[in-house]
Amino acid sequence: MQPFDAGTLRADFERTAKEVLVPGAMMLLVTPEGTLTASYGTGVRDAQRAVSTEDHIRVGSVTKTWTTTAILQMVQEGKLSLDDPVSRHRPDVPNGDNITIDQLLTMRSGLFNYTETLELNSAMDTDPQRAWQPDELLALAYKHPPYFAPGQGFHYSNTNTVLLGLIAEKIDGKPLGQLFKERIFEPLGMKGTVFPDIASNSIPEPHPQGYFFGDNVLTMTNPALPEAMQQEAIAGTLAPNDVTDVNPSWAWAAGSGISTATDLKTLGEALVNGKLLDAELQQKRLETVTPTNPDKPDGASYGLGIAKFGNLFGHTGELPGFNTFMGSDPINSVTLVVWTNLAPTADGRDPAVIIARSLIGKIYRP
């Protein structure tokens, strides 16, 4: 760790947020030396609307930590096993006899990611209020061949987590939102966190607006805008679209959750301090985190529904309009939450992750 310098960190946060062209951003940092919160910009473009730690934002794939934690709780309750073939719980999954629950959790099933399909991206552009049923999402995935045989690679796929959400509902006999509330939100006191109904496109107040350059089809295979549009965004002549009210059901168990910076701090700490799992399974969860690319041992790492960034365990989340970073270091007692109300950047990057990476570089010694 490096000495905690609030002024330097705040200035770095504001500088990086400005560089990535986000309308607004929020950071919440906890270290043994204290807590620092800082805000940047506005929650509404062309308006003076301050952002805060109590703002509700769409957290995207941070939702995966809820789904996977619920599944792991069911494992420790003896209701299923990590070695179960997915066919035991969902007989309709292609090659389901050879795909395990563990492989769904660790993104090593090979199942095609439905969010990479033209069908979904076209529909999101033409009918943004559509309420997607989970089985409709899986049907999109099953039209495409797998990336690899089960266990023979890594590919981040929302299909895995949608399947886990359906399995969790089947085992508990409850809707996923109720299941999350009883197993995670209420035990942790996360009062600002909700898993919206499939038909809902609203966000609880208070909340910023979420912004997105271009459209889904344009950025489907490459999240970066064409070079000319990037230059227009930098010049301020290309405005991002307000996508706050797009129905997030297309992400469901993999990414439709809503939370606050305050609640994400609580969640991030709980994911590493054992408040949600017993000691044995908690240790196993953290120990399963391995590089997604064996040729890059210092690169991104992923495990049982949890990622690792340097010393911090947690998850990132992105969907058009919002980007979130949530990480917690159990050894040094550091927790960092960053969110932005634009995603991705004009050049296709994750703005909250860029900001978080810069802050982490100031918190830890090289």
C-alpha cells in the first residue's frame, strides 16, 4: 500500500473521468486509513445534477455475483453439486450431459453468448422496451455452435448465468428477485438494491441518466465507434443517446440488476469476507480464480462467478449507458467502487474500469 492521499486520488479520479468523456462518475474508496468519496460531472447532460453514492444505477454484470452466490449457497445446502451435469437441472441444454455447474460458473462451458447475436442487438435497437423471457435468450444462443468443448477454454458468456438463474429458481421454487432479496440483499442490509421485474424498465429514484454512443448493431463486433465518429465525440459535436429506460431484461440473471455505490461497497466486502458463504466454500471460491488466458498470467482472472483485478476480487458490469467497477482486497482491507453514466467510451473501452485502474495504481506500490 501507498500512503492515502485524498487530494491526489480525487484529482486523478476527476482527470481520468474527464479524459473518457463521461457526463458523470462516482467513486467510493475504503482503506484502513479512511474512506474517500468523490463525484464528477452531472447525472443529466446539459444540467447541473450532482451524482451521489445513493444514486441508483444499472450495475450490469455485477448481477452475476448475485446469481452465482445464490447457486453456491445451494451447493453448500446440498441442493446441487458443482459437478452436476447441467442436464440434471435443464435437459434442453445442447451437450448438457457434458457441461457441469462448475463450468457455467467459471465461464468454461463453451456455450455461445446470446448477446453476440445479430438478432438480439437488432431487436435492442428497434424495440428497446421489449421484455425478454430467459428462454428466449437461451434459444438465441442455442442456434449457434459452441466456442469449444466443455472445459477446454474460457469465453465470457451471459448464456451461462441465465442458465444458472433458471436453475436457482427451479431449486428454490421462487422468482429470482425474491431469492436475491432473501439470500443476499436483506442479510447484507442492501436497501438500495433491486432485481427488476422482466416487464420493468424503470430505475428507483434518485438516479442519473445513462448514455450510449451509436447503437447496438454498430458496436456489436467492435465497441469502438468508427474513427470519424470518435473525433466528433471528442469535439463534442456527437452527442450520446439517452438509454436509461431501455428494458434490461435482455441481461436478466447476467446483468439487469440495480444498486448504489454504498450497497456495492457492502456487497464487495461480503464477497471476500465470508458473510455469504461458509469458510470452506468461500476459500474455494477465491482460490478458483485463474487467468482467463494461460499465456497471460498477469492478465484478467476469473473463478466461481468472481473476477480478480490485481489484489481486488469482485466484478465489473457494463450495459449500454452504465459501467461499474466493484472490487475488494481482503488482505489489505481495501474496497473500491466506481461507476459512470456512459458506456462504453467512444473508443470502445469501459470508462469505470479505466478510472478504477488509474486509482489502483495510486493506492498500491508498483
